[in-house]
Amino acid sequence: MAYNTKLADRIREAIADIPHVEEKFMFGGVCFMLNGKMCIGVVQDEMMCRINPEVYEEALHKDGCREMVFTGKPMKGYVYVSEEGMKTKKEFDYWINLCVAFNSLAKASKKKR
């Protein structure tokens, strides 16, 4: 499944100066890991954002934002943002900053053996 490479490039540019970022291909798209933890991704034409669960409900009211449903259940703390929600640089930066800010509080997933 293809993903929006232009959106991935926008994200790369926005986080270029942040250390400890690596890219992994997952969910049929690309995920940007920060400090070994999932942070931001691109799935098809949407940005996948890992945000603080405390602001999750508020974020869902923003234009272009919807909950991320995985295996039939909503994943609290993860949202998808469509182009509608990041038309301007200010809107785009809002989502990037929300993801990066939460990363230091986020728990890393358990490593597979």
C-alpha cells in the first residue's frame, strides 16, 4: 500500500534537527521513531500522530482529526490527521509539536525477543 511521500518529506523536514529519529516502515506506511518510540507516521494520505491521552478528546474536535482504530478498537492517544487538518504551516506544526512533546512521556513498547 502506498503512502503520501510528500507528507513524509514534510515531516522529515520538520524533525530534521531532532536527534535520535529513525524511520521504520509499518502499517503500510512510514513511522518516525523518536528515542525508540513511535512518534509520527504517514499512512496512506494521513498523518498518524501519537499524542498525550490527556489531550486526545480535545484533539478529536480539530478539523481533519479522527481516532485511530486498530483491530476494531480505538487507540487512545493515537489519531489520524487528514490534509484538511494541516493546510497551513501553523496547523501542521501544531501536530508535529504535540507528537514530539508527548514523546518524552510516552512508554516504549516492549522489545520482541
